Amino acid sequence: MGKSQNGENLGTDGVSDGGDEKNNPDELSSEPCFKFDQILKDVDQFIEKFDSGENNFTCIDQFLEMVDSEIAAYELREASAKFGLNMEEDASFFEVVKRLSTIIRRLEELPSDSGAASCVNRAGSAHHRAMLLSESEFRTLLDLNMDRNEGDPRSKTEEEFPYFSTESIAIMNQIASTMIFAGYEAECCIAYSGLRLKALDAELSKLSFENINVDDAERMSWESLEVEIGNWIHIMRHCTNNLFSSERMLCNSVFSEHPSIAQRLFCELATSLTMRLLNFPNALVLPRQYSTEKLFKFLDIYEALLDLNNMEIGNNLSAKEFVSETSMVQCRIGETAVSIFSQLENSIESDNAGRIPVAGGAVHPLTRYTMNYLKYACEYKDTLEQVFQKHNEMEELTVDKVPENYTEKDDRCLQASPFALKLMKVMDLLDANIEMKSKLYRSHSLRYIFLMNNGRYILQKIKESTDIYDMLGHSWSRKRTSELRRYHKLYQRETWSNVLQTISHEGVQVNGKVSKTILKERFKNFNALFDEILKTQSTWVVSDGQLKSELRVSISSVMIPAYRSFVGRFQSYFDNSKQAGKYIKYQPEDIEELIEQLFEGNTTSMVRR
Amino acid sequence: MPSTDYQGSSSPLTNLGRSFLPLRRDQVHSMESPIGGSPSNEAELESFQRQVADRFHDLASVPSDELLSLPWVRKLIDAFLCCQEEFRVILFNNRTPVKKPPMDRLIADYNERAVKALDVCNAIRDGIEQIRQWQKLIEIVLCALGGDNNSYQRSLGEGQFRRARKALVDLAIAMLDEKDSGQALAHRNRSFGRHNNSSSHSKDHHHRSLGHFRSLSWSVSRSWSAARQLQAIGNNLAVPRGNEVLATNGLAMPVYTMGSVLLFVMWALVAAIPCQDRGLQVHFNFPRQFPWAAPIISLHERILEESKKRDRKNACGLLREIYQMEKCSRLLGELADSVQFPLNEEKEKEVKQRVNELKQVSDAMKEDLEPLEKQVREVFHRIVRNRTEGLDSL
């Protein structure tokens, strides 16, 4: 049934007497284009002039006949292809249906005895038929496109919606508007929600999402959980980056004339989907022994939830559910992260490794682990700040007591964030632990080497990460550095002061004369002490190159001149070179060389000479 | 005979043996000496038993038309939440003994049961969502037949009847479909989606893919079974032995009580609300010495009886409103089918009457479904919270 471009030829203004030019009923099918417009005009008039008391329903009857045949024509067409063949035709169909809706509303206002009964009835039947047709086609379009897309070679970048053609969407839009106008909003929304939910479910399945029961999750091994977590995060990202926004767009496109309906439908869909996704993290927060390195997975989950929560999905009831459920899980995951991180403190405190000190005073594995852990953790600094801030708020703590070894001058400390304070606490514990471990060394020298090694390592690691450095504060680093210097001095004194005494110029003379006995004694002592140091301390380890050279340099700078001057001054007092050679084991150059062997971590057999 | 009348006993010491050791009479003799718990501890434990009993007496004393109604179910969950809260307080007040064996094992057992209940909560929420979908269909019927608030006194035309009938048929199918497992339904939905070509199939297709995609396995895995889960919750739920009670200073009792309450409440929820693989054959064995045992057993019996009634045998859920919804919609459907146009006054009156009945059910559901869902969520969250808290303090 087509329409001509200019079908008007009679009663153009529509304001004539009664407005109905009754054509011969037999000629209904002839000149359909004129007739169509005329009927519409009559109907419009009828609607307008409705309250004038006298209503002639004949034009309605004519209209209804026309409607009936139009509907029949569309019904005959194949499903999923009912609309879209002729845009104008479709547009006119929807217009007609809309008019029908209006007529019915008007007619229903009439008292039941106005003789409109049969008219109403007929109109109502036609109306319902039209709605059936529309709904069925709506469903087919929504559903069919889903299936068709599997293996669809059409490039997705062309289309705004990968699964629907712009045509389909336009048609669905029309149908939706018509149905809603007709008072069939419920049917329309039920169909839409149901089919979209089905589509979203299929989407999730494609991403290998499967429901995991809380019960089952609790029993899974960490290895399996890790895989699921990875998958979950991937899916979450897909949701927040793509799925939700394209779904919203679809809602807005199909229900473009009804933004509040679009909003509500999207909100419900998003919430339904989210509830399903939140089950997994809820299962993860149930108590389990999570070792410290699991922290990062939880922070990843937290961040995914944060992104989800930040999506503005709306204001209605289901949106509130969405926000509250997501926030709750997010909070719990945050708490889990806090407790995992806090385990670090426990593991540091309880680490005493069977009271056996690390060989050679090297950097302790705990130091390495802790510092690397903190460094990695600070890559999640913002998230951790947030998590600890939240934790603090929940525990209603005021600003934590500032750790004692900070001066009041460091303002940053007093305003330190909860996470920064936590960090400082960890550092303090580590320090205390290192201090305790250093006491296991019987040799004081080794003790200081150990303290220097570990202290140095810590300092280096801090400097490598601006985040940690900033959180701990500048004065913290300065304090550390000066402490290292102190240990250095202590080491020097402890190890080398005795040696220096053997090559002191004082006390060599007796009664103004150089005593050969004393000299011999001195050299013997020097050699013994030096050999001992060499033997022992070459096996010690200073892994930090700079520290190592600093140590050697400071030793050399003291020892070599002292030895050189001693030897230079007193070697002539020996009887001959043979005797001298017996007591003067080392030349100054030798000393220099040998000092270079210190702290190499060599085994004794590797010590030269 | 060890009495159960210690609600209001005046001398805690002499009743000590009875309040904490609901043993057989011969066993009472060998345990006459006081347990040795602190007086406040005893009072606390006794009060707990009493509170639980009171609540369930309340729930059990309703007439049969109130049993398993939405308000009743809500009351049931409320009762559960209260019991749980009190239980939590008891554990908190007895933090130290709770860490010691055998109490730690008993608590761990309870916690496992509670975790299993989490999945039940999720499944129940899916069921509530299903009911909501049915509710939407009913609203269409009401809208079509003038049962909604903005209906004029118009006469009902054929079109409206057709609309109502379509919705009623959809509703009937939807309610029937839930008896299949969610899996079968899902498969059927998918397969029907593919075969849609000619319009002759479209009606079928239309019915099958009726937006019931929020199926009963939306939140739980496809193989999950409510029946199995209930059995797991009730697994090894045994009355504490005398030595256990002694060793735990009486604390074993509230643990057992809470476990029993959990089992019953979950069971009742599964009985009432549609969920995946809804089986009610769980072994209940609560010794009558406990003051709460009688009401719970009575409720259990009554609910079981209801489930066996002829017209409720195949119900997808025993919720009273589901029954009413099904009945009203069926009657209305039959009426609508039998109607000839134009309607005579008598028929029209009949229709309006049925519509009103349906409206009443619908209104009742509208009011209570949302809060019910919230409550179920609350149960979920409380259980999680208690578990995560537990770790901190234990």
C-alpha cells in the first residue's frame, strides 16, 4: 500500500463541515492513496473535535478497515524482515498505529452507552493485533542479530553497534516508541530486558566467564584462584571499558524518545550483570592464609572494582543497589589487602632464622625481600593510600602517633598518610630486626659490616623509588646516611685501631733509642693482625660496589701512609735485609694490593699470599 | 525428666545441669556438679536459648494462611538475623575460650555451614527476581483488565482480553518452566532463537524466549543444587556430647543452636522461593530438650505437609503469594478463555472480581518483594562480615 507524494486533493485545510466526505464504500480500494490521506484527515478531525457531543464513528470504521488490512499485510511478511523494505511505508504504518492508540484513548473516555462500544471493541482488537505484530518483530530483531553475528565478516569498526545494523536499530526505535505510546511499555521493556540479558550472558560466556559458587571458591587452591582472578579482571575491564557503554548506547538508541526508560533499563541490566560478577570477589575475602605476595592481585581486583564503581550508571533504585554492593565488596577487598600487607610486619618481627647469622655479613634475604616488596607495592601507591585511608576511617583512628625517631621539624611526618605511616612502621621493624640480627655476630667488625650492608641496600632501594623516598621523607634518608657513616667509623676503629697501634711511632724507643726487640715485636704483631684480618675479612661480602670501594679507600688512606711511614722510618734498624725480610712481611704496595681483596667474599683458599 | 522450663528459672545453679546439658535423665545424675562457667556466661547462654525459642514460637504460632507468606518469610529472616547477632555477641564475649579446642573446631564447622548458606542466598535472590518477572506480567493483566489504578469504568473489549490472556499464558509458561532446571531452560531458549524463520514459529519462539534469561542459574553454577547444599549444611550437625559441653564451658550449645537455626532457615527459604534443584528432603533431628526444637520441628512438619498437598506438589515455590498468583491467574485465564463478546453484566462482574483478587496478590507482592531481597542480601553480608571479623579477633 503506497502513498503518493502529494495525495491531497480534497479538503486540504481539514476545516470543513463535519469534515467527512464519504466516498462510496465500494470504492475503498480504488485510489488508495487519496483515500488513505482522507481517512487520516477525518480521523484527526475526529480526535480534535471529539468533545463536540455528537460523534460520528463512521470515519473510524473506515479507518479501522484500513488499519486491519495494513496489519494483515505486515503479518504476512516474514519475521525479522517485516519492516525496512520501504521506509515511508513503515513510517506511515507506525503513524497509523499511533493514531489508533489515540483514538482508543478518546473513545474510552466516552460513557459506556454512547454507542461507541462496537467501535471501541474493533479498535481495541486491531490495536492488540498491531501490538502483537510489533512485539514479535521487536523480539526477533533483538534476538536474531545476536545469532547472526557469530561469524559475521562485517567489520565492526564501521558499525556503531557491532551486532545491530543501523536499520534494525531504527526499526526497533520506532517499534518501541509506538508500543510505549500505545500503553504497552511493559511488554516492550520485558522483551528488551530479557533479550539483552541473554545477549550479555552470551558475551560473558564468550569471555569464559562461569559462575563460581562461594562454597567452591573457598576450597580452590591459590593456583586455580589466580587464574580465575586474571580472567575476572579481564572481564571487568571489558565491562567497564566496552560493554556497559555500548549497552547504554543501545538503550539510548532504541529508546531515544524515552530517556528515563532507557536509563532505567540500562541501570537494571548493568546491575544484574554486576551482581553476578561481584560474587567472586566476595568469595575471595573469606578468611584464608594469603601470603604477602598475593597483595598485588588483590590490589588489581580493588582497582577493577574502583573503575566499576566510578561508572555513572544512574540514580534509580537498582543503581543504588549497584553502588552499595560494589562499594561493599571494594571495601572488603581493601581490608583484605590491608591484612595481607600487615602480615609483612608479622613476618619481619618473627624472622629470626634459627639464630644463625648470614655468612660474611651480607645483605640478609629478609632485607632484600622486604625492600623489593615495598618497591613493587609502591607501584600501587595511590591505591594503597586509598585502601589504608579507608581502613583508618573505619577504625576511627586519629592520626597515628608519629614514630619516635622523627624530629618534629619534619612536617611531612606529622601529616603523613596512613599508608606512609605503615611504611615507616615496616621500616622501623626491619631496622629493629637487622639490629637484632647484627648482635648475633660475635665479631664486632662483622657486625658493623652487616649493618652497613643492609643499611646501604635499604637506602639504595629507597632512592630508586621516588614514591617511597617521598613518603619516608628527606630527613629519614639523611638520618640513615649519617648512621651508615657512624657504622663505618665504628668498623674502622674496631678493626684497624689495634693494627694502627702496632705501627705507631710512639713507644718504639726505649731510653731514647729504638729498641729492636720492640720493633720485631711490632712487626710480628702487625703481620699477625693484618693476616688475620685479611684471612677473615676477605671472606666477608660487601655487595654494594660503592660501599666496598669507600671502605677500602678509607682503610687504605689510613693504613698505607701509616705503614709506609713506619716501615720507612724503622726498616733501617734491622741488621741486614735478610733480617728485615724476616720481619717486614709486607711492603706498602703489598698492603695496598691486599686491602683490595677485602670484602670480596672469597673463600680462604683464594687469599693470595 | 530434664525439664525445658528454664525460661525464668530463679536459681541458676540448681538448674545448671539442666540448662546446659539437655541430656537424658540418667546422664544428668553423673553430671550434677556445676560446670564451672562464670555466672554471667551461663545467663548469657541461657538467654540465647530463650530468645531463639521465643522467636520461633512466634513464627510457629501463625495460622496456616499466614505460614510461608511474604511477611512471614520476612519475619523468619529477621529472626535469623537477630539470632545471628546474639550469637556473634556471645562469641565476642567469650573470645578466649573460643580459640581453644574443641571450640575452635566447632566454630570452624559452623563457619563452613555459614559459607554454604551464602550460595543459598544467591540462589534465593535469583528466585526473587523470577517472581519479580512474574509480577510484571501480572501488571500487564491488571492494566489490560482495568485492575490498575488508572482504569475508568470502561467496558472490557476483546483487545484488552487478548492482551490479558497473552500475559496470563506467558505467566503460566514462565511458572511452569521454572520446574525445569535453569540449564534446560537456557538451552531451550538458545535453540529456539536459531530456528526462528517463519511467522508460524514466531509464536512459539516468542513464548520460549520470554525474557526469562535471568534464570535460576544466574548467580550460581549450572550444576549447583539447592537440595545438595542443604544437605551439606546439615551434614554432621550433631548435638554436642557431654564432654564437649564441659570442655567448652557450655559454649558448644549455642554453636549447635545457631547451626540448627541456620539449617532450618535456609531450608524454609528454599521451600518458599523458586531455586535451582529445589529438594526438601533434608534430615532434621533436633532433640526436644532444646526450647526452640518444638516450634522448629512443628514448622518443619507443617511446611512439609504443605509441599505434599495435591495442588502444591509441583509448585516451584511454596510461597503463599506464588500459590495465590498461580490460582488467581489460572482462574482468570479460564474465565477469559470462556468469555464471549460482548460481555454480559454478570460475566463482567465476575471478571472484575477475579481481577481484584489478582490485584490484591500483586499489591502484597509489590510491597514485600523488594524488602525481602534486601533482607536476603543482608544475610549474605552479615555472614561474610562475621567471617572476616572472626579472623581478626580469633
